Amino acid sequence: MADDEEPKEYRWETGYEKTWEAIKEDERGLLQSSVADIIQKAKRKRQEEKKGQNRLGMMRHLYVIVDCTENMSLQDLKPTRLICTMKLLEVFVEEFFDQNPICQVGFIALKSKRAEKISDLTGSSRKHLKAIRGLTGINLAGEPSLQNGLDFALKTLKMVPAHASREILVIMGSLTTCDPTDIHVTIDALRNEGIRCSVISLSAEVRICKFMTRETGGLYSVIMDDAHYRDQLLQHVEPPPAARSQEFSLIKMGFPHGHAEDGKDPALTLCMCHLDGSDEPSHLSVGGYQCPQCSSKYCELPIECVTCGLTLVSAPHLARSYHHLFPVTRFREVEFHQQAGTCYACQKIFSDVLDKIVYQCETCMMFFCTDCDIFIHDELHTCVGCSTIPATVASLQNSAFAKSFH
């Protein structure tokens, strides 16, 4: 049976890929139609990969473990591995909280066979960006201990409620790990707790990392360059499929309104965000958000109230998380035969030469170009026609109300 399987080859063992042959000129000597076909094939492949993921982990608690040993000083990623990782992590944090505003992230650094927490598990992107920038002056020395980093994250994630999605992302620059005991015991504990572990390797494939991702249902990838590094990192922004052991439960949330003190000389008060004195201890403000349960003041949302434990969010935060559960349906591909003169979204005039394929929403029956189709499904997450035509807005609201009971 093993002989019947197709042999798997590494990328450097395959022949040259003549990628330039995919771009050909049309009868007018233009390249736009060939480029549009490449974009269309890439878009279709990406949508096929997302298809079928219905149940997702929306309340995500993610720990990012960063290798900060001497291997991160190498210059195969410019200017160094660590600086390149820091810049990409800043982009990752902003994208993560833009797509997952009600989730929490924490960062752990591996250094000299120890694991050090550089930021707590919280939903404040400001604190994470400050912690990432603080890695600039860190002393890169010693070997990493993957087991110590996993144990550190496991102790915190075990306290997270069972309805939340618990994940670990390891950015590994070293090819070795110096662990105090058997790391397989830690991997078994992660699998039993339902914690999903993923690894991005900056050097080469490591067997123990590959084994850990396979046992816990995570993703394993080895980067080729900085552009591929960015793509592999940003693929962890979207919520993964929920684990089978993940429970359903009702989550109590508060929706505070922003307010400001009235009067000529309003009192300056200290919010609970800066009460610990670790970040901007002298920050006093007039307005803020008050917890509807205990009246504690906060300067930003979303956040978990440190007094009563209530999750404080705003309506737009839930709306941005909503599109992961009910994504925009895939548009139907239609050969262009003068069905419509312009794209409904950008008002681009369709051309027989450049726009051989147009896309039609089966709900509002509007036509869109390739660029608007990609923008709607990847960025906007709302069909322009369905949200502007009154006849379809009411039907969509009724269908969304019915889906919420399933």
C-alpha cells in the first residue's frame, strides 16, 4: 500500500517552474486579461479552502511564543530575524484585533532555556505593541526551551472557560530545544486540554514541532522569505474550526456608553486600566466607560472588568466578529455578455477584453468586477448590493434572525 502512494518531493528537488509562461499576451498585445485570470484562480482557491468551516472558535485566547535566543540574530531575514519578526508581529496584532475584537492575546519569550512573559493575556492592542517594541534591546543568548514555554502558556490557558478557543502559536528560529523533562508529557497535556498548537519555523522542519502540531490539530509551516513569513503569520488571524470538546454556553457581557463629566471644572479620575501603575500611572481623564455592573471606569474597549469580571464590549466589536459566523456567500461566476455596463460597487465600466468573467450576487442579482469581489469577501464582509437595496435588507435581517436560533 505504501508503494502505491505518490512520492512527496521537497521544493528544491522539483524541476524549474516556468512561472513566466502563465502570463501571455492577448490578441491586442495586453497582459491585463492574463493577470486577471491568475487573480481569479487564486481567489477561487482561497474561497475553496474556507468552505465548510461552519463552527468557529470566536472567543479566542491566544499565546504567541517567540524565540529570543541567539538564532534570532541571523541575517537571512533582513535586517535580522528578530527585527523582522517584531515588525510582522505589530502587523499581526493590529490585524488580529481588527478581525477578532473580543479575543485576547499574550506574548511569551524563550531565552536562555527559560520562558518569560512579556505581555499578559489581554485584549488591549496598545499594551502588546509596547511589549513587542520592547524586544529591541533584549539580549539574544542561549538555547530555547520549548517545553518551558508550553508549560507557561498551559498554566494560564487551563483557567480559561471551556467555551473559549485556546491556542498557542510558536515562532521558532532554532533547530533544537533544551527541555528539563520529557516534552511528550506536555504535548499530551495540551491535547487533553483541547489547546491548539501551531508552529512557524524560520529555519527548517523540526520533527518534534511537526509532531506537536499534528497531535493538537494545529498548523506547521516553514517560511521561505519575509513575504511568505507574513502570509503564514496572517493566516492565524481568522478563527480556526472549533474543537469538538468545546462547549456551548451563554456569555454575560456589558455594553457601557462613553460619557464625559459635566461642569466647568470636571473632576479628573484614574481608570482601572492604569490603576496598577505599570503603564502610564499619571494618566488622568475626564470621560471614559463605566462598567454597568460595578461602575468601574475604563478608558478603552473591549476589556474584561478587573473588579467583577464582566466582559465589556461595544456593538461594533460584536458586529466585526459576526462576519466570521455568517460570511458573505460566494458570488456566481458569469461570462460577460453585456449583462451589465458597470460594476455596482466601484462603477467600473466592463470591457469584453479585460472582463471575461464577472460576478453576480444571487441575493440582490447585482454584478461586480474581480477586484470588488475580492474586497467584499476578504475585507468588507458585506455585499454592497444587499446592504443598499431596501428589498434585500429586510430579507437578510429575517434570515440572520432565523440563523441565530440554530
